[in-house]
Amino acid sequence: MDSLDVGDFLQELAEYSGGLAAFNGQPRLDCAITLYRRRKVLTGAGNTNRARALNEIQEYMAHSACMTALREGRTVVISDTASDKTWPEYAQNLLKEGVHSVLAVPLTLEHEASASLNFFSSETSFFNEGLVARAQQYAAQAQKALRLAVRIGSKQQLVDELYEAMKSRTAIDLSVGVIMGQQHCSQADAFEILSRAASSRNQKLRDVAENLLHNVDVHAVETRFER
């Protein structure tokens, strides 16, 4: 709950999950979390440098165990990366990193979001039925917290987008007013002039508007909008 954003939350969750996976005096497992949100690129986190590197590998591959768990909502286990035939290219990349077995557990979210909790081991056939069951039980609890974090993050994203839209609208409206005063034309005609200028320069409407205002007034345009 103290996390600053979804990425920060994912990082803390990966570290916490990796610590819980350690038992019987064994070192903690590499743990990575992959999150997909609509209109957002994949977001990942890992509890170790290797976990983060492994997460990047699977993010850039079309077919992998972790992406399958995320997309299809089912638990995936690779017992031996040296002999895996389902995702051979992915398995070979993991093998180069010293990973011999993988467990990917889906996290059920909402708002067109999905995620997977991924564990990597240097041992072959490390994830037996008991460990898989424990991981699934843990994921069922962890997904509740992640679901809340994504929900909050989605609301904040909407606020940020609305704020940016308000700032754009302010610059555009002011520049339209300037053109109306200079050209003695209607609001519709002034907006059309501004739009044509943006099109001919291959620039965003807001950028052209801000450039126009800068030539009129050296002071930056401010949007009076309480967030």
C-alpha cells in the first residue's frame, strides 16, 4: 500500500514472493512478474538481476511459458529447459542463463489486465506437484493486492490523461482567440487555420498552438485546473 505506482508495487511483490519461495535453507528463487494492461506496454519486475533479465527475454518473444500463462490464464511448468519442445527457442534462451525449470502461474485481474507470477530454478524438475499447488494458492492471494494496485493505477492514468487533455485544450483555445483577433475571423475559421498549419508542418495541434502563443507572450501558458 506504500508503493508509489504499479511498477513499484510489482517490484516489491516480486521481492516478497521470491523470499517466500525459499525453504529448507535453500537460496530464494528468481521471481519475476509480468503485467499486461490495455493500451500499455508490458510491465515487468524481478527480485534479482537475473530475474529481470529473464523477464525481458520472455517479453520480447512471441511464444514463452510465462506469456502463455498470462494470455491463457493457466499454470505452465517447464521441467527441463534442455529438452522442452513446446517453447524450444525460449527454453534455449533460459538454458543459456542457467535456468533448468520454470513455473508460471497466472494472476486473475480486471479492467482488461492480466499478469503472471514466474519462478525460475537452476535445478531440473524443481517444481513438483506440491510446489505448484502452493504457488497457485499463493497467487490466489497475491492477485487480490495486485488487482487493487492496477485499479488504482488505472484511475491515476485516467486523471493524468484528462489533465494533459485540459492543458492541450487551454493552449489551443488561447491560440484560436489570438488568430480570431489577428484575422478578424470566426472561431471555426480560426481553428481551421490552426489545423492547416499543424497539418502542413506535420506537428501536433497543441505544439503549433504553444509556438504561436510563445511568439505573442514570453510567459508559459498555465492551465487553471485542480487535480
